[in-house]
Amino acid sequence: MKLKGQTAIVTGAASGIGAQTALLLSQEGANVVLVDLNSCSKTLTAIQEARTDAVFLECLGDIRDPEFVKAAIARASDTFGELHILVNNAGTCGRLGLDTMTLDMWDRDMDTNAKATFLFIQSVVYPHMVEQKYGRIINISSVSGLNGGVISGGTKDGRSGPAYAASKGAMIALTKWVAKELGEYGITCNSVAPGATESAITAGVEYDVSDQAIKRIGIPADIAEAVLYFASPESGYTTGQILKVDGGYSFG
Ligand SMILES: NC(=O)c1ccc[n+]([C@@H]2O[C@H](COP(=O)([O-])OP(=O)(O)OC[C@H]3O[C@@H](n4cnc5c(N)ncnc54)[C@H](O)[C@@H]3O)[C@@H](O)[C@H]2O)c1
């Protein structure tokens, strides 16, 4: 158990990549704080089946709300004391092109993906991780944040829309900023950038994998294993890095 006795906060833990990440970190011994808008009951069942002595806390609310974020961090700290790992995973993905997308859609993706990541980082680092002189922050961005997203064939709509791509690009830049500001305190900040991965976000969307080196779309466990590396004490000399987990979709 690499993470025995540590506490990990995972946002978007009700489904998909976040659910698998919470499960894996729990299996590695971490106390897990599951944050989501929706009930995490399915994730909690899997966690308890995998480890009968699993320790967890469920915090339900909207991560775009600064007061909710502060309250969730306070509950986690009151329950477990030190907070070691933060995984900013919850996300939304609008797919409409510039011609039809609305300001509400822009705000939703920017606030869920980028603003909430900032809110969680700010709430957890100085009151907790800096004091402890230890922390592992992992932001789940996307290859869309690196390549600007992919326009769907023949339409202006995308497999990921402009707000999604911009918000994931913001997460990538923020990852590097945070790495630079906090390295001296024993805190690392890295990002996992998934390619297409099976989840609610990708359900019903066609992905052509013929150009990928590995000819399948990802599964949440592919992403969770990468998160585990960055969450582990052993990754302490790696910071500000963006790890693409995309089956060899893009290089360089
Ligand atoms: N699945 C993919 O192909 C893929 C590719 C690249 C990046 N990602 C990123 O991975 C992350 C996880 O996505 P997923 O594929 O597991 O999707 P998912 O829809 O299964 O999970 C997203 C979770 O975030 C939660 N959430 C959304 N908005 C929230 C809010 N305002 N407050 C609290 N919780 C909220 C949802 O309830 C859901 O449980 C996202 O950031 C996504 O952008 C996914």
C-alpha cells in the first residue's frame, strides 16, 4: 500500500475516471474524500468491496461554488487531519462550435474545469500542504487542452468544444504555475491529459482510433494508474509535467 495513512481528495468521484481513481487510491491505503454533485454510492460500494477497512468521506455539492469548496476542505481536514493528495478531476465538456455555443456553456466549462481547480488548489495548499511541507496535486486536463480540441468531420461542432479546450489549456498552464510556486514546500503539481476514455462524457460519441498507436479508446483504469504515480511519495522529483495517456494519439 503506497498511500497508507494518507488522505486524498478526488473531485468528480461519482463516475468514470474519478470513481476509478478514488477506488485505486483507496486500494493503495488512502483515506478518500469523494466530492461530486451526484451521489457517490456506486463508487463507495466498489471501495468497500475492495477493502473492508476502507476509510472515506463523501462531500456532495457544486465545485464551482467557492463556499462549498472551502466547506469540503474544512470537513476533510476536521475528519482526517492532514491532507496529502488533491485530484482535480470533475469536469464538463460542451461540444458545440463557436457559431452555436452560448455564454452559459462557456461559463459552465470554464468554471467547472478551470475555476474549480484553482479554488481547490488555493483552499488546500497554504492552510494544509505548505504547513505539512508535503503535497501531491494532480489535475486531470485533456489532450484537447494541448491540441485545441478536435472538430468533428463536416461540422463546426467538435468532439470537444472551444470552452472545453480553453478550460483544459488553462488547467495545464495552472499546473505549471502551481508547480513553480510550491516546489520549495515539498508539493508537486502535475497533470494527466487523457485522450478519449470510456465514461459518461464519451458515451454515444464516435472515436476513430485508426491513427492511434494503441487501437482502442482508454478505460478509466488507464488514467487512474497514471494519477497513482503522481500521487505517490516516489514521484517527488517530478513536477509541472503533463502526462498524455492517450494510447499514442499524439506525440511530441
Ligand atoms: N472521458 C474522456 O474521454 C476524457 C478525456 C479527457 C479528459 N477527461 C476529463 O476527465 C475528467 C473526468 O471525466 P469522465 O470522463 O470521468 O466523465 P464523467 O462525466 O463520468 O465524470 C465527471 C464527474 O464530474 C462531476 N461533476 C461535473 N460537474 C460538477 C460540479 N460542478 N460539481 C461537482 N461535480 C461535478 C459529475 O457529476 C461526474 O461524476 C473530466 O475533467 C474530463 O474533462 C475525460
